[in-house]
Amino acid sequence: MIASLEEPIRTLVYLVSVASIRPDELAFKWKDLIPETRNLWVVRAVNQGKIHTPKYHRSNRPIRLTNADVERLLALKERVKGQDEDWMFRTVSGRAKP
């Protein structure tokens, strides 16, 4: 089912399913991904369209990824020509921007 989705939605749904990320924690920038340690850091959250720090101190944490997860994210970063300060999963008018 995930394979039938278009990018970047495919990677977003995959990441949520394998890492149990809450929807409000999907405010990732490319700089939050540390490929060398296979960590994706949760350092911000979204609530009603506003960016803020996670509600609880412990929510600011790394998500351990597999090598395959990191490769998938790096392939998406290359495809969208992502820079460190760019959002991983951008939206335009409520729809994901490829």
C-alpha cells in the first residue's frame, strides 16, 4: 500500500509506520537527520499549524533508524535537493509538495 503512494508522502507514511512518530512530531528539518548515528531528532512539534518545542522535555529525543531508513530519507533529500534548513515534508495548500 505504501509503495502505491507518491513521494514525499510515501516516505512520510513509511517513517510514521516504522518509527511510531506522532503526527504533531512531523516538523523535521533535514538538519535533524544525523546519518552517521542513524538518528532523527524530534526537536519541534506542530499544533494547529504553529511550530513549537515538544510538550514534554522527554519528547525532545532521537528516533533510532535502520540503515535502510536513513538511505530512504537521504534519497528523498537528494530528490528534492533538500538543504539543512529545509523542511523534510513541505506542504503547499494542504498538499505535499514533491
